[in-house]
Amino acid sequence: MSYNSHEYKVSRKELIVGLFVIVLGVLMSAIDSTIVILALPVMMKDLRANIVEMVWVILIYILVVTVLSTQLGRMGDKYGRVRFYNLGFLIFTVGSGLSAASINAYMLLAFRAIQALGGGLISSNSGAVIADLLPPNRRGQAYGYTALGWNVGAILGILLGGIIVTYVSWRYIFLINVPIGIVATYIGYMYLKERSPKLVKRLDIRGSALLGGSLTFLLVGLTEAVGTRLNPFTESIIAAGLILLAAFAYHEMKFSDPIINMTLLKNRVLSGSIMAAFLQALANYSVLFLVIMYLQGVRGLTPFNASLLVVPGYILGGVLGPFMGRISDRIGARIPASLGLLAQSIGIFTYSFLTLNSPMWIITLAASINGIGSGMFYPANNSAVMANAPREHYGAASGTLRMFANIGMVISFAISLYIASLSMPAYLAQEIFLGTSVLNSSFGYAFTKGIETSFRFSVILMLLAIVFSLLRGKENREK
């Protein structure tokens, strides 16, 4: 069996192998994302670090991926999407092994940056590889399978992470990526064929440097302000970040082949989908981290017991993913994606009612509602971007989507912690977020009030995402 629509001619075997490798990459990234968050409280204690330093274990990964994603997608367009996708697996695997060997927080940050380079190669080219395999009217289902892979990986990350961190060692949360990465690298190099048109595109090195510098200054300023509040030092760092951001925007308007392809953003479907992805990530990505800190720190649960409470949400999201992908192929992304965002808003709002003595079923209820929303939003929104991008710009479109989503993700942590810190006295914020003592029930009330404010702010951001999702135009999925 093959699919042949003009330029598309793919055998059933190649399609299955291609989707398997793509889903494996998503699976590995998902395992890493949830398993690291689950292990943060234990790593914080073992490495004698504070909450903000441990948050940087997550931030450094997303920051590197964010700054490089569009450029790596563009290099995939130029030199081969499959080649760079496979290279990503190899680098990610090496970075995972090195992260497991870290003896302090700074070594872990450095090795996580290497891991992130591999993750950036994977994420920025995966959507384009799918688009090379399938015509637009069949991609929604494929993105549904990637959503399934993400949720299965997230579930494995949570369950395995709970077991590993509780009964073995946090170092094995990185070692678990090594055998998966070896298998994926081998299969990718042996069976995936290069189908990209090898477009000649200029790399925007200056733009990447300005974006990276801007985000770094903003993140350092915001995370430093978590414990010290805004002062001349933090304000100057944030101001430097904003100046670099303005310089980045000016450079993008003048550069002939910019990181942000303004031509793509003139398409109403693409711009609405990308902005919805940005705001959804900004609102939602730090939620699991705050919930895990609440469960392990305030409520004293083991990583394994904490993990069991949030698993149902990922199961529901994984089951819904392929189904919602097929729905979006037929009716477009606007309705399923917007309803998914609404469900996530309700889930996050439910988290905002947590107290020192809340019944644990509230966690599972909120996680389930949020999971249903993610299973509706991601496959629909991702397929809308790739279905409406010109074929010669698949890599750029995929990279731009990931870049905006990653910017939202990386800022999400800094914003959520800063908003949470404003609900408590400065000395408590200093002790909770910048102190080396482990978060425990003695700080429980202040921390719980802080995350309540943070969750409700996230709901506002999610409602803005719904507006952009609804305003996207009518799609053409017939080509």
C-alpha cells in the first residue's frame, strides 16, 4: 500500500517506520520532561541546591531548544531533515548519559544543554518529516499518534520516575533515555529516507544570539526577583533583556531570511495557531512542576505516590489524541483546539483551590480535565500549522511553531514562580525559593497561597489563547 498525491509516494513500510521513529522521539522527549520535573525535589536535596537552581535544570533545556529550534529546522530544510533528525537522537542520548554522571548542579546544567541540542534537532525537524511522508489531509491523524506518543511517554516518565526516584536513584531518570536513543538512532539511519527538497537558506546567527541573550537576561532577572523582589539589580537585568528583545525584533524586520518568517505569519490560520500555542505553553507548562512541589513538599508524598495522582490525565490525553487528529482533518482545528484550551483552563482553575488539607482526588480530577484538553489541543493545532504551510517551508513552519511554544514554556516557569512569590512576604519567598532548606509543611500555607495566585493567572493566559484559536480562519485540507 502506498500514498501517492503528486509529490507523495510512500510505501506502507516506510510510512510505518517513519511514524514509529517520530513517535519514539516524542516518547523520549516526553519521558524526559515529566521524569525530570518529578525528580526535582530529590535532586535539589541531593545536590544541595535551591528551587530556582533546580528550575534552571528545566529552563536551560528549553532555552537552548528555543533559541536554536528555527535555525535547526532551517538547516534541516537545507541539508536534510532526516539527517538532522537522526543526529538529534545521537546527541540527545550522549547528553542523557552525561547528565546522569553529574556531581553538582552546574555540571547538570551544562550536560542538560548538550541534551537540549539533541532535543532541538529532534523537535524542529519531526513535524517536517511527517509532512514529507503524508499529504495535508492525512497529517492530523499522524499528529494524533505523536500526541499519543507524548502522553504515553509522559505516563512512563511519571510512573518510572516515581519508582526510580523513590526506590533507586534520580540518576537513572537520564540513563533510561540511553537504550531508547540507541534504538531510535539505528532505525532512523537505516530506514528513514531523505525527502526534503534541500532548499538553500541563510542562517540567522545574529538573530539567534539576540534572542538567546534576551531570553537569558529576562529569565535571570525574573528568577532572581522571585526571592529578592524587583530592585535596581533585577530591574537592570530585565531591562537589558527587553532592549535585546527590541533589537531582535528590529533585526528580524531587516534580515532577508529571518528566524520568524513574516510571510508565514501573514496567513491567518498559521498566526492564530502559533499564538495559541505560545499562550497555551505560557499558561500550562509550569503547572505540573508546581503541583509536584505541592505534593512532595507541602503534603509529604513520595515521588511514586505523587506520580500516581496525575497519571489519569496523561492516559486520557493519549487516548484522545489520534481521535482528535482525525476530527481536525475533517473539520479543521478551530473547534477541537479551542475546546481543548477551555478544558485545560478548567483543569488549571481546579488546581487553584488546593489547600493544606485538600482531598487528593482534586489533583486527579484537575489532571484528568487538563489531560483531556491537551489531547484535543495539540494534534489539532499542530496539524493546522503544517496543513497550511507551503511545502517548501515545512521545516521553517515546524521550527517557528516550536520556537513560539518553547518561548512560552521557558517563560512559564519564571512568570509562575514570580507571581507565586508576590503572594507572600519577601523573607518567606527568599527562604522558600532561594533557600537550601527543603520545602516542607512549615512553609505550606504561604506556598499554597502563592500557587493559587499563579494558577489563576495561568487561567487568564489560557483564555487569551482561546481567543487566538477561535480567530484563526477557515482551513483548506483538501490539497
